[in-house]
Amino acid sequence: MKQPAAPRWLYYRGTVQFLSTLFANSYFLQSLKGFCYPGLNCWACPVANFACPIGALQYSSIGLRGVLTSDKSLWAALPLYVLGTLIFFAALFGRMMCGWLCPFGWLQDLLAKIRRRKYKLPRWSCYIRYAVLVVGVFVISYYTGQPWFTKLCPQGALQGGIFQPLLHPELRAGIGTMWYTKQAILLATVVAMIFTLRPFCAIVCPLGAFFSLFNRISAWQITYDSQACTDCGWCIQHCPIDLDPRQQVNSAQCISCLECQKCPHGAIRSHPAWRPPQVACSADQLPTDPEGAS
């Protein structure tokens, strides 16, 4: 039985990543900076068009401390708009923003193409990002009054820390220990990207941690058809985050890039949750002619 070919749009993921990065940093749409971009994109970048949702959550945590020590309403400090935006995208697409729209995710995919031995991360390391989300984004910001994740974020070091001094020479006099610390973190992250598949996504990214909470219940789902699968390992070899899609599609680690949907046997497909695809039959399950056909 001939297996269905993968949809053509799956082969344009790199183009979509490039265009989304350009869209988020085209400068001409800076009137949209009040809108949170559903990917890791630094709002300190001189050409950034949108706000960083992680930065917005940190400043909300800082503002919450002031509200709790005053007579102001708690609702005034809750980041309802930011959380609502993130929940909206996550409920529809899960972590697909990580695989298709995130500029920092695209950078990791590009650096992964450098031919070097790739090291596997320990399975437990994927839980670190949840600690980064809760402690790094909310708790530390609340108690210190400083957005420390934003201050040390490698994407911020790249987009804001490099391009701001380049375009605004008057800022160079303020370069000090913090700037060099951020650049050191960026350098370490870039090196890790060459030797490990998407290490920042897998271990650190708090935005990916938030989106992953919705991966199994989002409106867009990925289905693995064990009947069509031949266990050839094609999907494992092509997964950009080093997963086994036969067992881990829709998992918290899956970035929903849909590379595995290009399976030559049609064993993995994506679809709206309310319209699951038909399950393919294996060769030994095909109907036969009871009278015997010659």
C-alpha cells in the first residue's frame, strides 16, 4: 500500500523560522511592542517589534511585591494579559512556537548543522527549565526586585547586549562586569548548541517550559501509527531535539517541529485534535479475498 506523502508545507519550516525572526525584528512595526511575541525574542534589540513575555512576567512579579505591601488591588499586578496571550497560543499549538517561530530556536537549529559529535543530555535535565520558570522568573524577581533571568538571558546578550552598543556608541562607556558575564553565558550556550541538540530549549527555556504544559491537550496534536511504523529509526535520526518520536510525540520535550511527520512510511501525522487521521493497516492486516483471487 502506498503511504501518503507528507504535506509540502512541512518542508518550509526553515523559511518560516527565518520569516518569523524577520517579522519579530523588522523595526517598522515597533508600534506593536505592547504585544508579547510567542517566542524568545529580546525586546531590548534595537529593531524588535514586540515585547518579551518572560521579561513582562518578571516585571509583573516585581510589581506584585509592591501591591502586596500596599492597599492596591491584587488584580492590578497580576499579568493577566501576558498569561492570557501565552495560554491562547499554547492551547492552540502546544510547543509548535518553539519549533516554528522562536528566533533562538532557529539559531539552535542552524548551529546543530555543524558536523560535530552530538552528546545526549541526561533525561532528568529537562526538569531544570521548570525550576527556571518558577524560581528564576517569578520567585527571584519577586524577592530581589530585579529581572535576573532577563539580565542573564543569552538571547538578550545577543540581540540587546551586542547590537545596542554597536548602534549607540554612547552606551559603550557603561559596559562592565554584567555585560561580560552575559557574553560569557552566550558564548557557553553557543558552544553547547554545536555539541548538543537544542540545549537551551531542553534545559533552560522557561517559555518552552510553560508551553510544554499544554502539549498533550492543545488543539493541534501529533499521532503515531504503530501499524504503519516499520521501526526503521528515520524519525529518531531526524528529530532536532534528540527524541524518539514513536514514544515522545506530544510529550513535554517535543517542540512540535513536525520533522518526524516526513516519515517515509506515513507513521506520524499531525492534525486538529477533533479530527484524528485514519489508522493505516499493516500488510498482514489488509483484507483478503475469501474465495481467493488469482
